[in-house]
Amino acid sequence: MFTQTTPISCNFPSLQSQNPKLKPPYLNPSNFTPSLQFNNATSQLTKRVCFQICWNSLDTKKSQDSNLEQESSIEIDGEMGGGGGGGGGTTSFLIFLLWGGLLYYVFNLAPNQTPSTDMYLLKKLCYLIGDDGFQPNPVIVSLWNIMGLWPIVYSMLLIPSGRSSKGNVPVFPFLLLSFFLGAYALIPYFVLWRPPPPVTEESELKKWPLNFLESKLTAGVIFAVGLGLVVNAGLATGDNWKEYLQYFGGSRLIHVTSIDFTLLSTFAPFWVYNDMTIRKWTDKGFWLVPFSVVPFVGPALYVLLRPSLSSVAVASKQE
């Protein structure tokens, strides 16, 4: 029912159907009833929650800069921690309510008119079915593959700047689960997160996974592949988008995946700003914060352009 196990393929010419009229088994567009209202409401709610988080974080970072060695952890925990100040507790509670409401919706209210089609489409997207003459909708192919890239981008944002220094809550299990469950696995960590992150030693930057996540080559490949997928979806025909909306209205697989994509896109700007603050790059890179609202492309561009942690450490020593 969820996503993110498929290999990523950029061979877009192969997505052209050999028989454009051929539909997957049991697919009957007349049975679909697009229901975009919940997705819009979810997007608005998550944006309000994310805005509140960013506002709290802004106050927090100012306090951290002025009292870095003595009082920073107390100030931040009071702002963002669930057991600290009122603002952070309220935010965590709202995010927890959002997560609970999403799970209830996914399992009880999300459209599920085509379970047989969903199973066929899932196998097709995971390349478990060979060439049978049917090529999936290019919008759906792009969405599915981008969902496989999102966990890598979030790993780049959460390790190490999004790690929790209090409460002993490790980020790694949540990131691993996000490859299968997306935002539905990450939101609980957002509730449990207790900044500031622990100090990162220079020796850690040379070891896995930081050497991979801090690599400009990794960031460049992720950005290039993601941009290609976004362009591929953008160049899809109107009929392709109409068919996608039909899937959204009747297929639980596509419906839940689309909401997952919206959630990851909505929370990303906060984690971009958090990472930017830890790297002390807010003056030069602040323009990337509003740009990070562009789904996937904005956050992927940030991780490509941001300074490395090693260069930040060197600059701090020189100061």
C-alpha cells in the first residue's frame, strides 16, 4: 500500500505505451470519484503546523547563538521539546494529532475502489512484471520514483543537523522506515525530536553514512535525477494528468502516495532552515528557504549548494 522500494529509472522513452489504449486490469475510470478535498485540507494544516515550527525555531536559534555554551540546550528544549515550553509542546501535540488523523484516514477513509488494479500497478512499478504491453502513466512513474529519492534527501537534512541530543531518540530507524512508509514514518520523529544536535566530530565526516550524505556527488546525482523526473511529469499530456486524477480518486495506492508526497514537501522547508542554521549559512543561503517550498527540487538544490560541515568547522576555528 505504501511506497519507496522500487529502483529508480530515468529511461523515460521506455515509458511510452506500445498500445496507448491498453489499460491495466480492472481499471474502470468511470468508477473513480476524485476526492481532493482531504488533500487540500491536509496541505493547509501541515503548512500552518510547519510555519509554527519555523517560527519557534527562529526564536530558538537566536537564543542558541547568544548563549551557545551555557543555556542553548535548555532554551531550545523549552521551545521545541514536548516536555518543555508551551509553544513547543503545542506544536508537538498538533503534529501528533496530524499523524493520528492521517493514519485513521489512510486505513479507514481513503478510496479503495480498485484493489486488484493497485496490486498490478505496484508490481509493475517495482518491475516485478515484464513487458506485457502496458506502460504506466508517466505522472505516476515520476511520482513513484521521486518517493524513492525523498528519504535520501531527508537523510541529508536530518543527519547530523536533525539528530536529537536529548531523550536518546535515534533518527536512523525512522529514516530507514521512511524508505517504505515515507512521511508516515518520519512524523513521529518530528514529535520526539529534541534539539540541538550532538557535536559532530571531524572523524565522523570521513565515515559512513556522513561521507555519503555530505558528498556533492551524491547531492548532484539526486538533484539531476529528481529534476528529470519532475520535468517528465511536467511534460505529460493533459490526458495523462486526467488519468492520474482518476487514479487519485479511486486507487488507495496512488491516493496515499500523493498525500505522502505533499507531506514531505510541506515539512522540508523547516528542515532546510534548521540545517542551514547549524551550518551558519543563513546570511548567504537564506534565499534557498523560500525556494525550498518547490516540491523536491528546492530541498534537493539546497543540499547540493550548502557548505560542507568540514568547512564550517574550519571557519569556526579561524574565528
